Amino acid sequence: MNEETRTYTIPARFWDDHVDRSNDLHALRDAEVKWTRRGVEVRLTEEQASELLSDAEHYAVGGGGFGSEYAGLMRSAQATVRRMRDTEVTA
């Protein structure tokens, strides 16, 4: 990656779902990904991080009118939002 990047550790569940739904896998192809016991450590450009955070915020508040079967994904999205914001504050 030639652009400035930042590393985030987010829940694996939300990362996997985000990648599965991504309309532009090309935009994620340069992302450095490492699975850890705590989740997924991803090194993202500002553009990639912005897209991931926007997606997480949408799911965190139930933006799609999701049923109870999406409760786990919503909690994972909420944790993603918290972790990404905490990373930005401490960086």
C-alpha cells in the first residue's frame, strides 16, 4: 500500500460479512488482514476505513429493518464501530 494506513482490530464476524457483501472487492484487495484471537487485524487506507465504518454504522443501528436473526451481526457491527472510533482517538 502506498497510501497512509491505520490498523484496526475488529470482530471477525463483521469483517467476513463486510467482505462477502462488498460490491468492490478490488477496493479491499490491498487490505492486509491477520486473524487473531481477538478478531481480525486489518490495515486499511482512509478510504477503506471510511467504507467499513459507514457499513458498520448502518448495521449497528439496524438500518435495514433487520429481524432478530441479525442480532449477532448487529452486535458485531456495534463492536466494530466502537473499536474503530477508539483506534482513531488513540492514534
